Amino acid sequence: TVPDGLRGPLARKGAAGPKVGQYGVDVEGFERLALPTLEVDDDDDDNATIYVLDEIGRMELKSDVFAGRVQELLARGVRLVGAITAPIYGHRVAFCDRVSATRGVAVHKLTSKTRDGVTAELMRSLERWDGSGSDSDSGFE
């Protein structure tokens, strides 16, 4: 959840800022809105919180701070469900490859044909993540 219901454009066609295709990314705005949702307090119970990342993609990775926060979450072993960008025209995203290779990360290719099965598997993972700490796999897509 974005704190206080704040909203703002994170990228716009033709805008200034680092480019992803035709879009200029507002890195400062992205960090202001997104990063507070990924803060981990050392007093938090990692087994009681599930972090959801809408996407680790090319636009989001224009923020080095965001990439660092994702690495911190993975290193801490928190329960995390998210989406990582797929290679486009054979162009891989090295950071996403590292996330995929991280111990405890399960990767599922999401297509219209696999969507229902992946959804069911993620639901089973969430049900296992009941605070018992018995299942430490992250659920990256």
C-alpha cells in the first residue's frame, strides 16, 4: 500500500529522466512513493508480513535505491511475491536474472495458458505462509 494514498506519475511518454523506450522515468517520484512500502523494521516479524512487488522491471530498476532494497529483502529472507520482467527480444535484465537465481526464489512463466495453474500454486504458497516459517520460497514470477 502506498502511504497515505499518495499518487503520482512514475513515467510519461517523452518526459525528461532516464528512458525506457519512449518513456521518461521519474525516479525521484517513484522512490518517494514506492520505497516507504518496502521498509523493513528490525522489530517486524518476517513470518507475519508478505511483501508484494508489482514488478521488478526496466523502469523500476532505474532506481538504484529500489534495486538495493529488493536485494535487502531477498537477503533477509522475507516472504515476497512479485513479478520480474521477462527478456524482450533476447535482451535479458541482469538484475532480474540474479533475483531468479537467488536461493528460495521460485520462478513461474506466466502466460495465458499457465495463468490458472500459477495462480493456484501461488495461493497454496500463501496458505502455507501462515506464520509458521515452514515455507521460505519467494514467489517471483
